[in-house]
Amino acid sequence: MKPMAHLGVGIGWRPEIADAVERLSGLDWVEVVAENVCPGHLPESLLRLRERGTLVVPHGVSLGLGGADRPDPAKLAALGERAVALGAPLVTEHIAFVRTSSPVLEAGHLLPVPRTRDALDVLCENVRIAQDALPVPLALENIAALFSWPGEELTEGQFLTELVERTGVRLLIDVANLHTNRINRGEDPAAVLDAIPLEALAYVHVAGGVERGGVWHDTHAHPVPPVVLDLLAELRSRVEPAGVLLERDDDFPAEAELAGELAAIRAVVTAGPAAPGRPATAGSGPAVTGPGTEPGTEPGTEPGTEPPGAEPRPVEESTRTRVALGQAALLSALVAGTPVPEGFDRRRIRVQARALAAKRADVVAKLAPELPVILGGPDAYREVFLSYAKGRPMTSGYRRDALDFAEDLLIRDLPADPAARRRLTAWWQDRAGARPPRRIVRWARTLVGRAA
């Protein structure tokens, strides 16, 4: 695998801190959420950064390469267009699933895939499809998780190592996510770093979070804690990363605080020589048994693996079906209130379900800031939205969710204040491009909903 080009120390570009990012001294590069930019209408701030030689890398959040379905060609094309428009040397995404197609449900969040042979086979094929479609190399990020899947067959290190060996994909290691998974899933970050092929490292993420009730929430809205910088130092002691990036997505601090966090990251990265990178082996870490890992199995003969140079075998549809059923049962429990599948930690699933609903309310409020105003303020909006979310899982993204929420209120003749209801009607009509449902239609829909 060819060495990554040097990136240096960077920050996640966000519109809220665009001016501050342009003023930060010594900034080498930025990362932008791919879905938040339009190739033909790039923000002026990003254009100015590019003009002065600052590298911009698009970071996707919606592909769901760990999902049971094959990647959406339109989403792959959109990600590739952004890479070309930004002149990026690579694009990045996540090892996660975000939706199911049967039933049609959207998490609105990155959810962990089970570390099983079936899930790995599906992920590897999806990654190869993405690699073939994208105009630049792809790197995948380890995600933060609130819960573990029952019946896992591989450790995190084994899962990531085999993914790299079978696809040649690069890794984006988020050390904040390693800390999250230490608290939430009892995983040893050092064992993960010891097991994975660090020669495949594209770059590193650093971010802040907060612990509540024994659960670490990867908020990207808090300062980077010393324990995460310690993990960056752990990684730095093993390999010199091509790039390290600070992520901040909410509760943005003053410019001086951002500069201070970047300085702390730079100090860790430049603190002495790194140990030379070394190839990891699939056997690194604790032994785990499961299908294809029985003692005496010859290398390269496990299900889903091929001899070097051989054409990968297509994943059987029955494998995708098994993965789909497991993911659908879990996501339905998280967003539609169905029973929690056997083997999951029910308390953790409840925490995750509440977090998903809260994030959904927050994102809709950001996309449609008029709604909290029309509904009487943030608290009143949040109460009404969370009640709506219990019975209406998201199916088509946050923008559609905002419209569906407004339509649901109108169907139920809400809000009670006639003036507020007129404002909501005008808001919905302006964005939906249609006349609001007539009163008789609203009554009919309400009766149908009660009967269901």
C-alpha cells in the first residue's frame, strides 16, 4: 500500500466557524461533511481556503456501507462529484449502517455493524463497489457505539484487519471513538491499535464528548479531554500519522479555544519520533472462535476469503438477507418501538433510542428554525416533536422529516392557536409545493391512524 501524502493538522470546516477557520494560523487542511456542500455552489470560505492551498477532504455520513443493501449509485456519484469539485486526494466514510429497506427506516445516525463473518462479507463487497465507483481512494472510519451486538465472532482489530486485507481500503482511526468504545463496550484501545494494519492509516480524528450515567456520548460539542489526547499519543508511539483532524460540530467555542485545541494536538503529534509502522496480522489480539475460525483452518479458506490475486466471490443473497433481518429488527426497536431483539442490552438500547430521537429533534430544528418559533419556543417544540417521533419513524432523511412533522401537526389541527396554525400552513405549503390537506382529508387520515 502506497504511503499517504502528508496532510498535517487540520479541523472540520463548519459554516458556523468558517471565518475562524480562515484565520487559524498554521492550519494545514480541512475536512467538510460531503452532504453539506453542493459541487456547483461551494461556500466562498471553502473557495478561499482552496485558493491559498489548503487541502479539503469530503467526509461522507450517509452511504451506510455496513448496511445489508448494496450502495446507492446516486449517493456514490454525489460523493465522487464532491471529491472532484474540491480537488480532494481521497474521500472518507464510516463502517456503519444508517438505514434498512425492509421496512424502510432511517436512523439519522451511524450505527455499529455486527462483527460477524456475514456482516464482514457484506461490508467488503459494498466497499469494493464503492471503490470501483469513486474517482479517488476511499478510507473508512471506526465509529463510536453505545452498545454491542450479541454473538460477535471477531474482535474490532480482527474485523478491521480483515477488511483492509480483503479490500485494500484505508482506515480513518478516530481515537475519540476508541475511548467511547472503551467506556461503552469494554474494548481496549491499545489492543485495537496493536491489531490493526497501521500502514493502512489515512489520517486520525480527535474529538470531545461527555460521560453521563456510565455512558460516554461522542458529542463533538465538548473540549477534547486529556484521555483522548493520551490515545493520540498511544497511536503516535506506533506510527507517524499523515494527518490529524479536530472535529467540532456544535456548541462552538471562541476562536482562541479552537486554536488552543489544535495546538495541543500538534504538540502530541510532534512530540518525539514515532515507532516505525509494522504490518499487523489477522491473528493479533485475543483468540475468538466462530464460523471460519476453527483451529486447523488453513489461511485463505475461511468463508468469504480468497487466495491472493483471486477474484472475490460474490456475496450470496442469503447472507445479505441474514444481515438485513438483524439490522431491521434492531433499527425497528430503536426508532419504531418494537421489542428489543434477544441478546442486546435493553438499557443501552433505550439510551440509544432516546439519543436518536433527541438528535432527530435537534437536526430538524436546525434545518427548519421557524418551527420552534411557530410552536411557542424550543421547549414546546421539543415536547411536540418527541411525541410525534414515537409514532412516526424517519424514512427519507431529515428534510423530509421536517415536512412530515409539519403535515402531521396540520392533520391533527395543531397548533391550537389559529394564528400559529396559519403560519405553519404557510410554511408547509411554501416548502412542500402543494396545497395543505383539506379538513375532510385531515379527518380521514386521523381516523385511519387511530384504526391502525
